[in-house]
Amino acid sequence: MAGEAQDDCLFCKIVAGTIPATIVRETETTVAFRDINPQAPTHVLVIPKAHHKDAAALAAAAPELAADVLRETQAVADEEKLESYRIVFNTGTGAGQTVWHAHAHVLGGRGLDWPPG
């Protein structure tokens, strides 16, 4: 069910503390941690503590929580002293989503050309 921790979800296990992560920020509703396969000098994932399969599902079921995730991307960028950065939500396999728990990538610290990929 949406919002409830999933036993087979990597990010739910990070939230629960059963899988280690390099946590850079934590709030009542979100956790931000360094990506284990960084694509930029700064690559931090911001996730809601509640499980939602992707950004679209998160926005539909819990818009206030989606806003918390976005607010935390700014806080991460501020703490990392990023003048400019990119926020990426991959939604679906074709877009590169590999973990089925909504998450925002905060990327910065180098030039980020457009279009990506």
C-alpha cells in the first residue's frame, strides 16, 4: 500500500536503518544521502520516508510530501554550496528508474549539458 514501507525496497531499508547510507540530511518526512554511483561531484538522493513507487505516484497521493522532497533538494544544494544544480526524477524503466521508491537526484558541481543522456 502507498506510504507503507515495503520489505523488498532498498530505500525503505535505508529509511529503517537496516542498510547503511551516507546520510547528509534528515527531516521528519525525508532522508537525503549520497548516491553510491555518483554522476557528478555532488550527487545526493532525496527520498520521502513513506514509500511511493515514483514521483507521479508521490505527487498524486501526497502532494505535501512531494513538496517536502523538493524543499529538501534546495537545502541539500545550499549545504553543498551549489550555485547551480539539476533535480532529476526518473519515472519508469525507460527513464532510468531502477529503485521503485520515489526519489529526487540532486546533481551539481560540474557543467550539466542539455539535453541529458
